[in-house]
Amino acid sequence: MGYEVVRAALAASVAFTGLSAAAAAAQEVSIPAAVAPAVAPAQLVPAVATGPAATGLQDAVLLVEDVEPALPAGSSPAFVPPARDEGGYVTPNRNLSPEEKTWHVRVALNVAALGCRGAGAEALVGGYNALLTRGRAMLAETTGAMTARYRARYGTAWQARYDDAMTKLYNFWALPPAQARFCAVAQAVMQEMEAVDAVAFPVFAAAVLPRLEEPITGFFAAFDGYRTAHEAWRTRRARAMIAAAVPATGAPSANATASVPAPTQAVAAVASVAPPALPQAAVPQPVVVAPSLPRPAVLVLVRAGAGEP
């Protein structure tokens, strides 16, 4: 029922949208007839068929706006996630000794007690103060072990290296876009910690460190996903701008006609095919119409109804 027509319209938009012919064909979908009227008339344009019509089917070209991907909530376009290797993101919590794991969890809970707000904030403060009280000796021993390790690693420069490492660690736990999820995890960890005595805390800290870190690394992954999607969008937009500047040419189909008007909210492609009644000299050529509008669009073939053409 006019599939040649719709495919002609899609083919005319290939240069504009950056889709290959195979990709355009792959975007054919079937929807129930009851759903089809829900599509806005300006976006669903019936094709004109010259051959025998198939019962229960209606062909249309659906205009889909190519929207720019959005930044993860609370983030900046200038943010740069840390490097990533086969073990995941390279964070301050990599390759730690048992004492360092204990200390890094203490720092995480300190950041949560200082920075988390809303429901549960008071419990975080109370839980952290309780840790300092009942774990005083254990934390002092941990501090001594860490100092000794930094002295052994860096000699007379140990204090500067230690201060730099702690600054990076506090900033890591306090990353603003990840704070909502981080605070939720810290609250859960603090509740579990109530049943943990000072002797067992180092083992507990090693177990919960990955949980506390996950909201931070999860944000890194979300931002990397945004960067990948945005670069792909930029590439499609650049192709659309080039196609808009250079009209497409090609031989028309002799047995079908399709027309897709330019919408008001997106850039569309229009394919014109000669009707049989026109003389050969008057056969129009396919053209791409690209209004000066903000976003490119993709033409998608929609099959509404049941059955086969």
C-alpha cells in the first residue's frame, strides 16, 4: 500500500539525516490501528499509493525530532571524569591497605555528617560522633599506621603528599552531582554500623567501601554516557546542516508519489515523485527542503493496522 512512496521519502531524507538506506528500512515499525490517531497530524503524513491497497494497513511517514542529549542532573559540561581501566575508574580508593580502607570510610562518613541535609541528617551526625567515641583507640592506631606508610613511601615529603591525598579524598566524597545518592548510602551504612564494635570496624569498612563509592562512580559512568551520546548528536546535526546546504538529486519513481511538509518544530525532508499523467519533460526531481530551524529530524515509516501489504 504505497511502500514505494514512503521509502522514496525516506531515501530523499538519507543525506539530510545521515541514515543509510538499510538504517531507514530498519526503522519500519507496526502499530495497532487504534494507536495511530494518537500521533499528531502534523507528524503523521499518509503516503499516496497508486497500486492495489492492502486491507487493514495504512502507510505513513513519522517525523521524529532529534533532541540534544541532556547533561546529568547537577553537572557541568566542563566536568572531566577520571581515567578508566579494566578495573573501573581510577579513584582515591584503589590499591589501599587495610588501614587506608578504614580511614577512607571514616572520611566518607565525615563528609556525609558535614554535608548531607534533610531527613536522616541528624542521625548521620550522631552516628559519626559515636564512631569517634567508641573507636578512638582504633582510629588512633589507624592514623599511626597510615603516617608510617607515607613516611616510608615519600620520606621527608610525606606530609605534603598526605595532605594532598586527603584533600583529593574529601573532594571525591563531596562531589555535588552525586550527593543525593551518596547520602542515602551513607545513612544506610551508618545504621548498620550501630551493631559493629571498634574491633570489627576495619572488616566492616572494607566491605562497605565499594557501596559508598558506587554513587560517585555511577555519576562518572552517567557523564561518560552523556558525552558519547552528545558527540553522536553533534555528528548527526553536522551532517544535517551539510545536507541542508546541498539539495539532493536523483531519479524519481514512476509509480508513486509522497509529500512530507516541513513541520514547525523540526527540520524535515520532502520527496516529490512524478504522477503518471505528467509528460516526461515535466517530471519533477526529488528535492530536500531544509528550513532554518533548530534541530534535525528523522523520517520513520509507520505501518498502522494488521495484515501484510
